[in-house]
Amino acid sequence: MQPVTPQSAPAHVQQLQTALIRRKEVERLTALSRSRIYDLMKQGTFPKPVALGAMSVAWLEIEIREWIASRIADRAGV
């Protein structure tokens, strides 16, 4: 089986890999508060956002989902 790379992935997979989500959606997905998200970013243990403008940021959805998966793996001792 060939590995899927960003260039060879189907369009819907490529879109998921580059989807940007705003803070409210990050809070919903992670069940973390705004202050906790920023605390974890300061500690270097949470994905950093992408600047969209002078006062606007968003996160890569794939990075947030990978962070969630790593929390689950830590719990399972994997």
C-alpha cells in the first residue's frame, strides 16, 4: 500500500489537513477554556495558531485533532 502524501491525497483529505478553525471551535473540540489553551501554548504543549490578520488567529484543525489523539494515547499508556 502506498503512503498518502498531501499531494496524492483525495481533495477532501487535503481540505481537512488545511482547514482552519477559530478559538471557539478549538474550545469545543478540546473542552478547554480560553485561558487554559493559552497557558498550554506558553508551555509549548499545545499547537500555536496561524495569524489571519492583525487581530485574528485560527488553528489548523489537523493539529488540534492530533493533540487530542495524543492526550488519548497518553491516557492509554501508548
